[in-house]
Amino acid sequence: MATGRVLMLIAETLAVISVAVQFLLPTETAIAVTIGHRSLGLPIRCVVPLLLIAVAGALSLVALVTIYRRLAQVAISAGQ
């Protein structure tokens, strides 16, 4: 269960960092995405936190699957 706990701790840390990064990044910097002949400017202040939250969500799902798989292998006695 240590692996699941560590992954969950990393996921929570990434979620907290994403909130802090949103307030620290400049508002006027953007990432240009070109689709076909059109160009779209996405503010870096919104893109980076969303990326960090997506990674944190994926890590937490992996942690939950790891924890549940380990718990499914634990034998439960009838007397307890």
C-alpha cells in the first residue's frame, strides 16, 4: 500500500502546485495552437494548471487502482 499512498501524495501535491502556479504565471503570455489555417492563442496561465491537474488526476486514479487491487487480495476472516 506504500506505492498507492506515495502516488496519492504526489497527486495532491501537484494539485496544490497547480493552484499556486495559476496565480504566479503572467497573464499576457500565451501558447499558440494552429489548427488548419486558424491560430488560437491559449493563455499560459490557464494551460499549465490544467495540465498539472490532469496529471494529478491520472496519478490518483493509478493510486486508487493500486490500493483497491491490494485490498482485494487481503483475506477477511469470518470472526472479525
